[in-house]
Amino acid sequence: MNGQELLAWAVFVSYFLLIFLSFGLVFRSILSGSHVSKLFQGRAFFFLRTAVGALLCTWYYMIKFLNWSFRYHSKLNQTNSIGNWLIHTPLFEQAWTIVCTGRANWWWSSWICTWTIVFTAIVWTESGRRGIKYPYAYMLLGQLVAMSVATSLFLSAVFLHPRIRSAPRSVPVYIAFPLLMAFIPTYLLPRHVNTDKFMNSLLWLHGALLLPLTSSSSSSIAENATARIPFSMLYQMFLATAISIHYPATKRLLGVLPPGQSVFDKLYKIIFTHPAQGSISLDVIWVAIIVFSWFLLSGSMVSRIIKVSLASIATGVGIASYTGVNWGLIASVIPILVLLAFGTMGLWLQRLRSKNTTKRKELLEQLGMPERTVIPGTSNEPPSVSGDKLVIGFWHPYCNAGGGGERVLWSAIRHLQQTEKDVLVLVYSGDYPSASKDDILGKAKNRFSIEMDPSSIHFVPLPSRYLISDNYWKRFTLLAQSLGSVYLAYEGLCGKDGLWGDVFVDSMGHGFTFPTVRFISGSRTVIGAYIHYPTVSTDMVKRVRERTAGGVENAGASKSWLRTQIKLIYYWIFTNLYSVSLLFPQHIMTNSSWTQAHIQSLLTKARGSFLASILLKDDTTIQKREQRGESKIEDRARCEVVYPPCDTKEFVKLGNLDKRKREIVSLAQFRPEKEHAKQLHALAILFEKYPQYRKGPQSVKLVLMGGSRDAHDDERLDGLRRLANTLEISDNVEFVVNAPYSEVVKRLGEASLGLNTMMDEHFGINVVEFMAAGLIPVVHASAGPVMDIVVPFNNQKTGFHATDAESFAEAVHQGFTLSPEQSLRMRKAAREAAVKKFSEREFEKGWQLGWKRLKGLVKRDRDDE
């Protein structure tokens, strides 16, 4: 082997080594910050599979091209030496010469060139906003292997890397210029074929596209660049330039078609005229499939469902029209397909339930709680068979949030562990496994002083919890979240780690999970609910109808009559679906009289609906079943008030009821519905009307305490701090975020007034904590606080009510101007009411009655087997 052959072999081998290096960098980029298992889930796995398909397809023809090139060289030079072939054959130029020669050949090739330029812009933008490393590696892989492979792998990275910054609105000129210049060699390629300029055009095209990807849109150089072009203008320039390339290419192709031959037939045949052409043409086809799939699978779940459905319908109609299918024949086949679908669904459900039985058994054995298993005897005890265990699942995706709903969850679980034997508790949580079991239970102990036995608690992960986040959906939030909860329920029951038990209790208020659980698990699973507030209520609909701006008016419906009517129709549809879903639980507990009244109203409405009659949940069907002895009156869903627990034991220890600081405490998560801004405005109005409260011996301080769940809450906090500065009250405002339970108790034991400004607060555990701690509550005159909590007790007033910032300011003033005797009487009455009505003991009594009913239904079902 001479020096030239050695060099040729080195170049050839280096080409493949560079490919392996590119793959290594790309996969390192994809998995940066993610576990490798994430790559095999969801949409990332879908595009990983398309990458494999594109690789196999395009490189099958690439290998055929290499074989053809070697044989062609050997035939011309009468030699079978691979080294000689590598020396005298410029493979890169040879392949591109073939795919650029001929009008149909160039038509295919022009599309991959255009996409390469557009893809470069996409990689530059998305890698910066998502923190995707090594953006240049994707382009290098596309140029060395196939653009379809690079595109698929980059989309896998996109779906594994959430956005960490907003998209740039403009692009630096030093990035835009090479991209626009890359269209020039694309335009010149077919004109420079078989000339000395052809290779220069190819190198210009490939080099111009690697240069922009040496930095991402988030780099300091890109962000500080002064000369910029708006992205909208850049893409318009892309479009105009691409048209100048593809329109003439298509026109020339149509001009050479023989009579009677369709353009599709011509393009299809040209694919297989040569291996090199097959590789490039199939690369184009794969890119089109991948990009269209990206379009279908991006966006919200609702938009994805709509896009996939429309695409499926269009595809079906297109195939039927092209093949000349008899539509009458299709119509006659539909009933058969429907029956097959139902049969398939039945088999699928049977398989799911059988699989769940196996997973249940394995989990119980893993936790040392074998079910229906022979227990070996001892010298003193004969062998025995372990009995049935009771598996109860709590649906609480945000179990680690540290709010009042979580106190209900952990109090119920602790009570079950204390009163029941052989019970396994499942908690469906989106916090796990990013937060470990010990972390979650430790937070419950620190926040609520609730300690549980971890050995009988198992967390079921919900990776897709973002589907029920109000920040994820931009439009039709209620309906979208509810549909998202359906998928999430499927994930929790039937996913990789999914499982269901004998009882399913929704303790977070996702009503659409009820029919989902009933459909998947069948009649064997007893369904219960603890509802903190109805997802939709007559109060919400009333505000829309009256066009009153409020929390539900996120789309500005109050400003437009037409939008109001559309929103009323939307609420009508949603209310009907939601109310029917509430018919599936066999026992419902609510946290307040206000919530109970709304739920009972929805249940009454649902039982009279047409949908309920189809589902056999209407009044007439239920009455006939009771008359035939198939069910009992007590089997009807009950709706009872069980006030949530408040740890009054800790708060009643707090003394100094007659010697409190002049502080107002707000205790609530920093969520938008809590209306913290109203509290700041109320304080500003208080200072304006009564200046003595700003400084001096009568000065007051507002302490906003609460939990911040995520970045959106942190943003909201920053906004509140800015608002306090704007209102010039920041010296009298303190923010206490994510404080431990001991700190919360301490601060409540020092303050004078407790503030809650949320409209339609379904209950208000924080208000009860105020009262138990000896604070005088000042609350919004609506829902739970006004109906259940801040009500006279033993003929003694227990607090103040208000509605807007002005009335809250006035109520605070009244609270601070009470005489010491009046203040002490009110504090004592409020504390006594909190202890007698809302203690943990009272909650456990109410919960036990509901649990007794659910457990009885499980026992009855087992006895009927």
C-alpha cells in the first residue's frame, strides 16, 4: 500500500469516525440533564424511532451507492483495488453530481438543500431557548449521514428539554447572513454540474450552515449583537428565496413530462434510477414525514387530538378517492369495524385488569404484605393463609405542595394507618420520584406535624402532571385540564408503574378521573371523593353571564358580548360533562356547606340529563333497580360535609391573646386566586385614610406567608414585591416564603389579625388556623369563610367580613380599634369555635363515617364473589 492509498484509506476511515463522533455528541446533547430512560418515553421515543427508520432507509441506498461506485471504477480501470478506487473517486462530488443532473433529480435534491437551511435556523433558536448542547453536532450529523436522521434526533432533544427562556424575536446579522447566502450555492448547483465550480458551490453550502451553529441564541455574543433582523422578516426572506428555487425547478420538471405521465409517477420512478438518488430522495420523504409528525404532535393535547383526527380523515378520504373505493361498501363495513373495536376494547380491558392483579400481588409481596399466601407454621403455630389486603389509592398529583388540601390527604392516610390493619395506601403523585418518599413524608411531618408509617405507603408516579397545570393551557383551561386528567389517570392506573386498588379516592378535585377509573377498573373498584371546591359552579357562570370581571375572565369575556355568549356555551358544555362525572363516586365528602350545596345542585342536574340515562345513572334507572332489589337506597352517592382538619392542638397553646403585635398575617400559597394584590392595595388605602398606621406607635405591618410551588409562583412573588414598592408600602410589608411549620406557628402566635381576601374560598383552613391561634380573622364575604367559619359562636362575633380593597382596609381599622375587652372576647370565641368545629378530631370523625361506607362496599363486593 503506497502513500496515496494510505492517505485515501485514512480519509475514508476518518469519515466514519467523524460520523460516530457526531452521533456521540448528539446523544450526549439529547441526554444532558435527563436520565437515559426518558429517551424511550413519549414523543422523544417516537422521533428516536423515526431516526432509526430514516437511517436504515437512506443508508441502505448509500451503501448501494458505494458498491455501485466501486464497481463502476473497477469496470473503467480494470482493477479491484479499493485503495485505487478511493484515490481516484471523489465520492462526495460523484454522489451530488448524480442527484443534481436531470430536472426530476434536482427537484428532489433542491428540497433537502432548502430544508437544511431552515433546519439550521430552527436548531440555532431552539438550542438556545432550551439549553440544548452542541447544536453544531446535529448539522454535522445531517451533512455526514442524513438530514432526516439529524432532524429526528434534534426533535427528540426538543421534547426532552423544556423551555428555559423565551424565544428570541430577532436574529443577529452574522447568523442571518450565512443562512441567506447558503441559498446562492443551492441556486447554482444544477448550473455548475460537471464544471470546476460545482465542488466550490457544495463546500460553500455546507460550510455556511455550520458557521451559525458554533454559538446558540442564548450566547452572550448573540444576545449583545446590535445588528439584528426580526425573525418574521428572516423567514419571509427564506420563503421568497425558496420560491425562486423551487418554482423554476417544478416548472422545468412539468415541461419535460411526456403526455399521459403524471408528475407523481415521474418523481416516484426517478427515486429508484440510482442508489445515490434513492438515498437523497428518501431523505426528503423522511424529512417531510418527520416535520409533519412534529406539526401533529406539538402544541396542547387538545390541538394534537384535533390535528391527528383531521389528518387521519383527510388521509382516509384521499386514499379512498385515489383507489376508487366504493363508499357504499365502506358504509356496510362500518358496523363490523365497530363490533371489532368493542371486542378489541374488551380484550384490552381484560388484559389490563389481569396485569393489574399481577402487579398488585408483586407489590404486596415486595412490601411484606402477601395476600392469599400460605404462611409457614412454627413450632407453636400451625400454617395459615394470609387474608385479603385492602388497597386504597389517593389521587393527589400535587401531594407535596404543602397546602390545606395536602393536610386533608395526610390526615386521612394517618387515620387509616392508625385504625385499619393490613391496608396499603397508594398515592398518585407528580412529585415522585423527583422528590423521594422520605422527602415527601418528611415535608408532611415538618409542615403539618403529621407522621406516618412509610412501609405501608407506595407512591405511583405521574410523569405527565403538566397536563393538569393551569400554566400549560392557554385556552379552554378548565376543559383542557380535565381532559389532561383523563390521560393522567390512565397513566397512573395503566402506565409503566401504574396500579389501582380496591378503593380510589380523589382528594384533589379532578372529577373526570371518576368515569376513567370506572371504565378501566370495572365495578370492583369503589370510588370516593373529597371535594374541596367544584371545578365549575353557578357563581362562576353567574359572573360570566353578568359580565363581571373576575378570576374566570382570563380571556377578557367581560369586555365583549360575543365572547360572553361563547364562554357561556363553553361553560354549559363543561358543566354538563362535569356534573355527570360526579355520578360515578359512591360517596362524596365536601369541605364546606358552600361546596356541598354546589355539588348537590350539580348531582341533581346530572341525574336528569340524557347522558346520565345512557350511562344508567339517571333517577328513573336507579329507582327501578332499587325496586327490583338490585341495589339499595343507601347505594346512592352521598354528599356530606366533613370539615378539613386544622392542627388546633398546636395553635391553642399560643398565649398572649391580650398582648399581640400590631401585625396582619396572610397565610396562603402564592397562587393567583388568593388575590394577594388586593391585600397590598388594602394596606395602601388603610395608610391613606388612617396615616397613623404607617409609622409611629400605632404602625402596622402586613406579613404575607405562604408556599411557592414553582417558577410561576416565584414570578408572582416578584410582581407582588414590585407592587409593594409602587404603592410605597414596602417598609410595612414582609414576605415569608416556604417557612417551616414551626415558623408559621410562631408568627401566628405573635400577630393580631389574619387576612384572607380570596373570593369564593371553598373553605379556608388558614382562617381556622387564624382563629385557633387567637387572631381576629378578616375574610372575604363569600363561600366557606362566611358560611361555615367566621360566624357567630355562642352569640359572640368571631371576625370581620369584606369584599374589596376599601372594605378590607376599613375592616382592618375596626379590628385594631376594638377595646382590649372586645378584642379578647372575640379572640376567645374564635378559638373555641375553631377547636370545637374544625379540629383534627372532628375531621377524623367525619372521615371515619365516609370510610366506613367505602369499606363496606368493598366487603360487600368481595362477599358477592
